Amino acid sequence: AQTVTQSQPEMSVQEAETVTLSCTYDTSESDYYLFWYKQPPSRQMILVIRQEAYKQQNATENRFSVNFQKAAKSFSLKISDSQLGDAAMYFCAYRSANQGGSEKLVFGKGTKLTVNP
Amino acid sequence: EPEVTQTPSHQVTQMGQEVILRCVPISNHLYFYWYRQILGQKVEFLVSFYNNEISEKSEIFDDQFSVERPDGSNFTLKIRSTKLEDSAMYFCASSGQVSPLHFGNGTRLTVT
């Protein structure tokens, strides 16, 4: 079974600075997807960024980018120019590519990000 | 942008009572899911539903749980006899053939 590990329960960053959240995963599969979800205090789960394992290029969405290291099974999230609204729980998630269209996700335990003004 | 909607936002029930959590997935999506998040813990997969039947379920999804798509738009999760440990945030989600998962805002279930 696949597992996702987020080793940082909490992180903090100064507004306008850059922060990197770590995620590692364990799988025997070669084709899969990785995600970062943001969960603000409202508890809604918001997709931040998605990476296909077969793509070598790291995904980027505005101030959010990932460092995907397939051999190391590492998938870190970098947030540049941090804003107060970035404060939230961040969950890393894994999905097997062998699920047809199904999106069963395996989540990590999350990292609570605090942004200091 | 279309959304997954869940009702109610907060449900309080007594132990042993039945509870039904309701969801309206995005209309052209094909796959429907329930996830659970106990306070302070990670989000856990409960069940996926496709083509009017359960396609996969976790070990958490025991005989006390059931899902139904009664009318082609709603997707419900029923807990037959709630226990204290069922207190959690329950997220409904849906996805299309190629689209990523879209989550609803969740229903906070409190069992007293």
C-alpha cells in the first residue's frame, strides 16, 4: 500500500518570504499523480498543484511550485512571496494512475503553515 | 465555476442514531467519493462510487456505512448507528474522467 509522509507538523514563514514544505511517499508503482491541497480554517480542501509522475518538468502555479524528485520519492512544495492568506494546513496526496478515472487519494498528515506579518 | 455542495454544514446527533449526510456533486462528474477527517488528523478515504455502485471502499467503511445516489443528482452517506468515534469532518468529492477531485466544504458531524 502507498504511504505519504509529511515530516513537518508545523512551519512558519515571514510574509513575502519563501517557504518549502516537505513530502515523501512510498510506492512500487511507476505511474502516479501527486497533489498538494490547502485547507484553510474554513476546512475546505482546495487543490493547489498537481504533478504527473511521468512528467519530468516540475509543476508551477503562480507562486506555488514543486520540486519533484522521482528517484528519491520526494515532492516538496515551494511557496514564494508568502501572503497572509497562505496560512493553512497543507496536505500532500498520492493517487495511483491505475485507477481508471477514479481519484482515490492517499493523504499525508499535513503541515500547518503560519505566515507572520 | 461549478461546486460540490454539502448539507448540512454541521450535524449534531446522539450516539446510536442514524444520520444522513447529503452532497450534490458537480453535474457532469462520474465518480463520487466520501472522505473523513477526524479533528487534527489526516484526511482518509472512505468510499468511491461509480456507475451506481461502490467501486472501492476502505476498511473504515464497515456495515454501519452506506452510500446511495437516489435521484441522479444527490449522493448520500448514511451512518446507521453512530458512535462517538464517528465524530469528524466528512467531505464529499467528485471527479470526471480526466478532471481532478473537487471537494465540497464538508459536514462537521458531532456525535454526543
